[in-house]
Amino acid sequence: MGTASGFDSQIGYATEVTAGTYVAPTRTLEHVSEDLRLNIERIESKGIKAGRRGGSGRWSAGRQWVEGSVAHELSAANIGAILKNLMGAVSTSGAGPYVHEFTYGVSSEGALTIQVGRPDLSGTVQPFSYLGCQVTKASIASKVGEISTIDLSFYGQHETTAEALAATAYPSAWSPFNYSHGVLSLASSEYEFDDVTLDFDSGLRTGRHTHRSTNPTRPRISKENAFRTAGGTINSEFISLTAYNRFVSGTEAALSMTWTAGASAILTVAGNVRFDGTTPNVTGPENLKQALPFKFTSTTSDAAMLTITLTNGDSTP
């Protein structure tokens, strides 16, 4: 008998062969929270029926779609498929540990099956499977004294409760990164900080509902429709004018944020950035703080703009 609570919940992922077609999850990640949900519109008739004040009562199911988010603690294990869906392209080298290098690529039009096991009041874990899911946004955060996190926003095509609950497959090497694993480099020099947030937007066009014979209520797979963007904010003490002057003068710099928890557990987000402010202000007798909003940018290539490198024990992302 289960606990009928979130203690018995689970979240698993699988890369779909055909977008929108269920694939049993083979990778399970420890999770903090989720709010994935199916939305179904109702189409109501506006027809007038003599003597009826509340309308004709005729309605039908309309457009449907899946959306929501999942929050995980950040780890090197089992997150390659998610990063590939976010970025699009991956190149793998090495042989245990494996090095996966993610860059922007059109394969972001691939999709994931996400299965959430939700316990009901009897303690039975009910499988909710979400098909045709794509990462629309992601946020990685690291703060002094805390475990680092990754929050993922998804858009998908369909939900089903007809598939069996997949067996959990937690990686034995799973261990979350914490703030002590993280080192930030600006212009090739280590930069001490209080917290950092890295934000990613896939630039996808969601809501592609069309007249069609097959599953007309479901959206088609989301397509690239805008420039992808990535950036974030570094919060630190006001160390000197060096970082601030990059904002004032418009000087770009190399940025690298790396978490290391052993030879087989490394995650690096690196690229070229510009700084968009702000001025450090006096708010009292305390040491001044410095916020450094930044955006990844490059005139040479997407890879120079942003590359995510993951080292772990997974032979495929």
C-alpha cells in the first residue's frame, strides 16, 4: 500500500521516435515539484432555441494541449535528453566518462514522452503520460548555501492515462550539484558571486492547431519561430569597477559557469556575453551589492555564443 502522497510520485523521460507517439520512459529523475497538465477547450453553440434562456446546451471538445513545468535539483546524470531537446544538437565523445557537447540545432523539433506517477487516495500510483513534449524555457540557478536547480517549462500535444506505469530507473551515480561545486569565470578569471541564474528560451511557436484528419484537436509539433535567447543575472558584492565598466563601455567577455562533482559529473555553460547593467547603489551601511544582467551573443557562430558541455556516465544523451 502506498502513502497516497507525493512521497510515492515519480517522473520519467524518454525521447520519442515519432513526435506525439508514446515511448516508455527509461530515465527517471528525482524531482522537487511539477505542474504538467492537459488543457481542453470547450466549443459552445451560440444557436438560439425558442424558449431557452440558457442556450441550446450543445457543446463539443475543442483544442487541447499540454503545458506546465517540472523542477529538478541539478545533476549530471540522466539530463542529456532534456538538454538535447532544449539545444537541438549534440556531439558525443569519450568512453566512460562521456562528454556531450550541446549546441543550437534544428533537431530541437524532436519531442519527449514525460510520465508522471501521481498517487491517488488509495495509494495507487496513477500514470499520467504526456506526449509530444518540448522544452520551451529552462532556468538553471545556483545560490550560496543551496543545492543547484533546473526548472523546465514544457509544451506538448496529448495526455493519456492508458499506458502502464514505467518502472523507475534512477541512475546510481545521481547526486545533485550544490553551490560548492560551482565556479564562475568572467574574461578567463574566476569571479566570486552570491548567486547566478541562467535562462534559456527555445523560440518555439506553440499552439499549431490546424484543420486535419488525424487528431485535429491536438497541436502539431512546435516549430522554431524566433531567435533563441539565453542570458541571466549574476549577483555579487560590488568587488570593483571592472565588471561594471564592461556594461558601461559595451565590452563583451567570455563567461563560463562550471559545476564539478567528480570526473564523471561535470556541467559547463559557456559562451560570449554582453552586460546590460546595473549600477550598484547604497541602500544602507551594508556592503554594496552588484547585479550583472547578461545576454549570450556572438557575431561568429551559435556555438561561440553558447555551448553546454555535460560529462557523465551516459553513452547517449
